[in-house]
Amino acid sequence: MDLLKVIVVVLVAGVPQAISVASETEHHYVVYMGSHSLLDMESVVRANHEMVASVKDSSIEEARDAVLHHYSRSFRGFSAMLTQEQAQRLSGMESVVSVFESKMNRVHTTHSWDFLRLNTLNPSKQQLKQNNISDVIIGVIDSGFWPESESFSDEGLGPVPEKFKGECVAGEKFTSANCNRKVIGARFYHKGFEALAGPLNSQNQTFFLSARDQDGHGSHTASTISGNEVPNTNLYGLARGTARGGAPGARLAIYKACWFDSCADADLLAAYDDAISDGVDVLSLSLGPVPPQPSYFSDANSIGSFSAFRKGIVASLSAGNSFFPGTVTNAAPWILTVAASTIDREFDTNIYLGNFKIIKGYSLNPLEMDDSYGLILGETVAAPGVPAFNASFCYDNSLNPASVKGKIVVCKLNSLLESRREKAMTVNNAGGVGMILIDAVGVDVSLQFMIPVTVIDPVVEIELRAYMEMTKYPVARIVQTVAVLKSERAPMMAGFSSKGPNTQTPDIIKPDITAPGVNILAAWSPVSTLNTAGRPLDYNIISGTSMSCPHVSAVAAILKSVHPTWSPAAIKSAIMTTATVMDNTARHIGTHPNGTQATPFDYGSGHINPLAALDPGLLYDFNVTDVIDFLCGTGAVPKQLRNLTGSLISCPTHVAPPTNFNYPSMGVSNLTGTLTVSRTVTYCGQGPTMYKAYITKPPGVSVSVYPPQLRFNKAGEKMGFRVVLRAREKSNGFVFGSLVWGNGIHRVRSPIAVQVVST
């Protein structure tokens, strides 16, 4: 079979206006041509344009406008706006394999739930009944919600669960009528914020002294978790489909403790307090402290989530967006800590150069650039008296309007914390018509700008600069963004996602899990326009571990509905031990965009697999007493423990080392010689079975498991085992391996992270 004649068709959204109105009889066709022998992309593009020109009886320029996509890597082809007669003429050409019209494909919220295969759940098979999930209440501590959003409709839901004790607190432009059977409670907290930052009305920003969301962030996270189904949702035609949360039948309780992207500890603890008392089953918080991770005993999230854990409430929190090793926060072992990774969809905002080459870029650009414009480097158009260095980064007032007017400016990023939007504003203020931003990490995140902007990485920059150096008058055109499904590798770890090791307790691997967090579409607040280039939106695409956390919160809610007696630790274990470390190309998960192999300090136990988590086989469970013993093993004193428990607790005389805490992953931060790690698993399957241990050894460490087989007769049985680690050679930092318990049906996987200090 000729595999080169197999093609996945992707519908291209955002067809340029000049094309869409060119002819009422034109449609979007895909022209597939199989393998090709052309030398480079430029040759492919030129040949494609010539073919289209021949059937349109038009110029090359007109053909270029008609072609929307060029396929040139693994196979040859293109997509174009054509009449039926033109498509038939193309299909008769010897080099053409097939021509077919591109049809609209149905995608769901951000495509992420499709990518996670959650939509393939069979309710009867998985016992996932509507009345079970509708009894689950998810508390979202964030910036509130936009009650008019269709995502928060209560259509199809029954009465509010009797166990809920919360309230719908009225406030500015918000009444009790804004709650319903979907959003069953809403509260807000602001005193802590005002104590630190001053009165809300002194911030010179729009706000509502109520649970109404002025930031958009809270609406986005809440709808990702449990938004009702909303058909035909999109952003500028991108990611079009039916928006829904992962657990659309569950209920939401909203706790607004964040204002203008900041959340005071005092407000957070008040929200935790209310949420726990109100009777929520799951808590979701897409927020956290500035790294490094504070002491668990003086951190609002650690304290609040411990209280939730004691009450049987799962707490799912984001890991942070701090890029670097050792920056993971919300790292307490009773928290389910979530990193961010990609899905198999990209938002391409490509650059058409004057030499017919196409350079791949990324952003969310709804603006049509109807012509090619002059292309200049920022450093070559510095304003009088401004160093070229400053102009290269397009700092405020650094560009010369006389040189920039009507041009596309190439700008660079000097540090991760610089505002990309401010650079675009600088270009716009100087009269520029577009910006190409060189940003190695920005390709992870598609942003919106007031002018056409695309982001490219430094590798692509080499090609761009080569063209500019070879051409006396270089020109380019930034095209509208198109959504491309089934991108080559996914998931990949987002570069911005905070990484381990855990600076507070390095024997606990953090983060715990990764989930979709890059370019996620969900509900938005239309008054929040700071990050939307001034455009009011009902749905928005944003990125961060803030977006991945709600995905895990939704899965936790589903597990709670299917297994209502499971503890928070059991739900955490099911999610962690069933995760995958392989991507959709059967390769180990890599880091975006360079593809280097990721480690458990990037993704924890791996990428979440909701279907597998419903039936994990074995569970690593632990309770409050186990947590206290663990903290005692790390050297905690009674005064510290009191901050968590509220009562004075003395540690036992003999405590187990923290490496023996019954966590679903295994970390040893200080291996000297030989160490034995103990764990206990609980069988949650049906009927007798036998599990066998499979080991992947960390480099320089030998690993043995005793016993190597575990036999169970019925659900609920517990069995202990020991993992003996022997140092063979000193490691330069942590090295990684894994333990898998398998019975032919289930694979219960635990990552192993070891730092060998001496042999």
C-alpha cells in the first residue's frame, strides 16, 4: 500500500475575505498529489501556484490568493478556493491523486476533550449516569463567572443537590437570579486584596463588587470544567464546534477571590473555608504563589487544601507558568498538581515572503493583510538617539516612524517577562502595519494583537533573515490564522509550565500530572478586553496551567461520581497511575517546541487518560494520619503541624522516612548506597488476579521489587511491597525510571526519580 496516498483533511478556518467573496460558486477543495520529487518548499509552492493558475486561466498572483494551504513535507498537495469545474480540471491532471471538497468537521471545547477521548465514554458501560454526575459539586476559586454565558445554562439539569449548603450572594450587577441549577452558589471576597493593593476603585480597571467576572479567567476555567453544551462556538472562526466542559452534568459553586489576576491569601482562605462548608466535592484553583514554593505551613493553598483533604474533597491546582526547573508550586502531597501540555491542534499564522516561501508562525490573528509590505528589522530603524539594541526589542518609543510607517517590523524578545503586546503597540504607534516577533517560548502561546502579528522561533528566524539579506527590497504578508488539526506530535510539554523538583519536599515528585493547557477555547467575560486587543468576546483562547488544571478537575469530578466512596488520595492515584508518557506518534512525550524528551519533573506521572482512570486496577491510598506521619518524617514540629490541623499534634517517637509515604510516584532525593522504599496498594478490580512488577531502572541505579508478584482475590484487599534501590554510580542530578504493575489488562505505573549522592 502506498502510504503517501493517505491524507488527513483539515478544514481551514478564516478564509481571507477577498477570496470568500470572489465567486459564489467557489468552494474550498483539497488537492492531493501523493509523493513528490521537488527539491524544496519554494519549488512546491511555485508548482502549486502554476497548477491553479492554469485551471483558473489567471495570473500567478491571483492563484497565490486562491491557495490557502501548501502540503510539502511528507506529501504534496494544497487547498484552494475553486469552482467545481476548476476542481474537475485539476483532478484530470496526471500528477493529481484526488480532489475533494473540504467539509466542516465537528470539534468540541478547544478540541481538548476529543483529544482526551472523553467523548467516547459509554455511560452504561462506565456506570456514568446523569444522576450520579449531577450530584457532584465543583467549587471554583477564581475571578467569578459571567452568568449570561450560554456555558452556564442549566438546561437539562434537575434540582440542586440537597447536600449543598452554599448561597448565591447578591452584589453589583448580580442577583440571586443569576444562579441556577448549573451554578448553584456564588460568593465573592475582596477585603484581602484591598488590604494589599488598595481599594478596588483605585485600580483604574473595570470591576464588579460581586461574583460577576471582570477578568474572564474564572469564566474560562469554570466552563472548561463543567460548561453546558453550546453549539457553533468559535473565536474568529477558529476552533469552531460545540463547546462543553469535561463534566457538563456536574454543578458549579463559584468563589470569587481574585481581582485583576491577583488573589490575596486572606481571600483565598475565606473561599476555601466557605467551599468546604458548602459541601463541594472537588475544588479547582488555577492560581498559586510566586515561586519558590512557600512552606506548606504558611501557604494559603497548602493550608486550605489540607482542610479540604480532611473532609474528603479533591483539590486540583495548577503548577504555575514559571518556565524553569524548581519553580513548581502548589506542591503539597495532598494537592493534585497539574502541568500544561499541548493538544493535536495548532493555530498557524504564516508569513508569505516575496520569494514565495512560506514561514510558519503562531498567533491568533483575525486581521486580513490584503497586500505584501516592506519587511524591516527593528534594529535598523531606531529612533534618533535610541540605541539599535533597544530598537531590536521594539521597546516603547524606540522606533523611527519615518522608517517604520507602512512596514512589517521584526522584533525580538529580551526576557521572558516582557510584554509581547507592548511591542506590537510600539510598532503600531510608529506606523507599522504588522510585527514578526522572534520568541523561542512564545510559540507555545497564541496571543491576540491590535495589528497583524505572528510569532516565530529562532530557528525559523535564520530563514527569515537569509531572505532579507539576499533581497534588496524584502516584502512579506502575514496571513489570517488557520486552525490545523492532527499536528505531528501531541501532547508535548508547554515550555512555560513550571517544573520540578519540589523545593519543599524533593522526595515527592511534582507536578503530579499534565493535561491540555495550550490554546484552550472556553467562556469569557466580554468586558475583559485587555488581553483581546480591545475586542469584546464571549469565548476566548488562552494558555497556561490555569487551563490544564480544570481538565483534571473535571476528570476528578467524573471519578467522584463513578466511585463516590473513593478518598481524594485514591482519586489522585487513579489519575496518576493510568497516565501515559507516550505521544500520538508512539514516542516519549517531548517538550515544545524543540521536542527534547520530557521527564517526570515536567509531566509528573504523565498525560491524563480519563478513560483508564475510571478503572485503574490498583490504588495507592493515604489518609490524614499518613500525611502527618510524612510531615513528621521531614522534620516538621508540632507548631508547624498545628497550622495545618488546627490542633497541637506531637510526632511519634519513631517515624518512617518520607520516602515511604504511600504516594503513587516514588522519589528519592538523597540516595546513598542502598535504600528500601515501601508501598501498599489496594485492589479495586473484580475477581482473583495476579499483578507482576516490571521495572525500568534509572541510569546508575539497580532496582528490585519484593515480592515481584501480587495476588488478589477480591476488591478492597491490600498488599504491601518493597522497592530496593542500590546506587551503582553517582548521578548528576536526578535520574528517572519507573515501576509498572501489570495483570494483562491494567498497567499501574509509578515514575521513579532518584538522585544518587554516593554509592
